[in-house]
Amino acid sequence: MNNSHNGFKRTRHGLIPSSWRNDKLANATSFLKDGTHFSPQSNEGPFRYITSKNIRFGKLDLSNCSNISTEDHERIFGACPVRQGDVLLTKDGANTGNATLNTLEEPFSLLSSVAVLRGESDHLLNEFLLQFILSPRGQYAFTSEMAGQAITRLTLTTIGQIEVPLPPLPEQQKIAAILSTWDQAIELTEKLIAAKQKRKQALIHKLITEPLLAVRHSNPKSGWDEAKLGNLIEKRTQTSSDLESFPLYSFTIEAGVTPKTDRYERSFLLKDGANNKYAIVRFEDFVVNPMNLRFGAIGRSRVQNTVSVSAYYDVFSVVNSKCDSSFLEHVLKSPLLFHIYETVATGSLIEKRRVHFSEFVKISISMPSLDEQTRIASIIDLQDNELKMLSKKIALIKEQKKGLMQQLLIGKVRVNVDSETVKG
């Protein structure tokens, strides 16, 4: 790749090489349509019916795809004949801007929430267009044009007015090929993460769920004894309004106890911060969101210093010397315990059902010896550590690709195009 310092022209996307074109999609595409605006009469049949829920960020997800009849399909497909290799773009709702290439060989029907774009063969490659749409500049170009009241959307006319930088076709091809290598690395890592997660769940079932079920069925596994949570843990009742000494942290299902971001900082809404008490959380304390416990809102703090969280949360520590904290965390976050939380949750409204701490401590689990707890916890912890490393890896790859997009898609960094890198 060679850096170019002159020969640029100014466009809506900034400076691009003078040899590049900058054109509206209405001019650069040979096909720009959306799917049907009328619901099919059928809900089963031989043809797939793809909607915005099937268009992910760079992926076509058919895991939850409907089917329709031949009659409905012929009517819809006749108005919007999708080809393999076309760009599919979500144009309605919260996921507007998601886009992918159509990888399917067979014909299918589309809902109006998805637009089909096909580049002019002598101006725009679909692979390059997809990379532009998925880039930070492309996402801004599309999402900033959304309009609507209840549901925000893009119209086909609006999409057609969006401008795209257009290198010569060989350069488009090379840029798309370079960026696709990052996509392949992301896909490979995602598959590895999925395999690791599947293995972790299998280990949890074998090492934790099966022994727990055996006790509940009055057939305990040898060496495992029943214990109530109330005999293992103690609620921490300490509170404070001193946010200087005990910084206010968030608690989420995904990240556990984590520093508050500006987005979630709500302390400024309090009329008198000095009179508002927060729950104190020490290193390795457990934090529970009673409302969302049945969805997995429980975790152990990895924050070394003492912090505070919303007093709405329950905080407890392990006080029984025969209980390993890491083992207990895996038990409390196992699928079987999620089911138990659901059974003890109370509340008249489903969305507001909560597990009171007084009921939480009555839950019975089973435990092996301390040495066996430590061994089981170390096996599952190893899986967690591998998953964390892979998550960091995929985040780094995505960030690298994003930076490369910013450079390549406006020609700030140029690619070398030769006979070996250009097809045909």
C-alpha cells in the first residue's frame, strides 16, 4: 500500500483521490428496490420469506426464517427479483444499516423492511458497496438520513441520494478482498467462541447440573451434600453516600460490577446526593439484581477496591469456610438455578417479578468437598478465561478492520493493483 499526499478532491465523505468518482447510489446501481409492502396470505410453503430480522451486520441469519406459498412468492419475487450476490440492506427500524450479501442460490421473497441494491457492472461492485455500508462512514451516511415517527426508516429515494466514493473497479475489488480477510478472521473467531461456549455449557451440565439434579431427586452423588444458601452466605448491609471513598459502579449481566459510564451516570438526577445511600461492595462480594436474577443478573465482584452500587441490589459474601466462592458462582449462574429463581420469584406483573433475598437464602444446592469444588471451579474458570481472551481478540480484529476501512474506502491509503489480484 502506498500513501498519497496530493491529487485529492473534496466530497461529502471528505477528501478522495482525484481519479475516483463520487456518485449517488441512484446512478451507481442498476437495481434498487425493496420487498413487499403487503403481508403474505400464507405462513408456510417451499419459499423463504426474509425480513429485517434475518439481516445481521455482515451476515444473513436464517435461524428464524419464515416460509410462504408458491403463489405468494411468485407475486412478491416478480416485483423484486433478488439475485445471488446482491446487497441486502435493512431500511426500517432499530437495525437500519445492517447489510449483507445474498449468499443463497435459490430464490426467496423479501419484506419491505429490506432493500436490494445491485451495483452497475461498470461502476460499482457489490462487495465494495457492502464494505462501504458497513464502515463507520457508511453507517453514518445511512442512519443519519432516517425519518419517521413510531418507526424510523429509509425510503428508496433517500437511499438513492446517498453518495458513495467509487475507485476504479480493480481497486474496488482489491479493497473488498483485503477487508474480507478481516471478515474471515472475525467469522472464524466467532465460530471458535461458539464452540467454546458449547463446551463450557456441557461441562457445567456434567460437573454441576447433574449432581444438583441428583440431590433434588433424592439420589445424591457420592460425596455431595445438600446445603441451604442461608448457611453459606451472609447479606452485606453496609451502605454509604461517600462516593469519593466508594466510587459508584454499575452492575450488568454481561460485565458484572463495572465502572459507570457517562451514559449510565444518573447520580446528578438526585436532589440531595448526601442523603442517598448506596450498597457497599467489597472484592469477591456477590451482587444480585432481584428483578433480573432469573435472567442471570448475579455475579462476583472482581474489583479489587471497595465500591458502591445501587441500594436496590442485594450484596452478600461467602462466610462458610467449606464453600468455594468461584464454585458457588458457577452454581448460582447455572441453567438449573435460573429455573429455580423463576419458581420463587413473586410479583403480579411478569416483567416485575423479583426474587426477594429472604426467599433466595432458602434455596438448597448440593456441594462436594472443598477440594472437589476448587477442581470443578478451575475447570470452568479455564473455559471462561479462554472465552475472555477470544472476546478481546475479536474486538481487536473488529477495531483493526474499522481503522482500515477509514483509510481504504476514501483512498487515504491506496492499494497496489496488479494482474495477480484482479480477476479476469
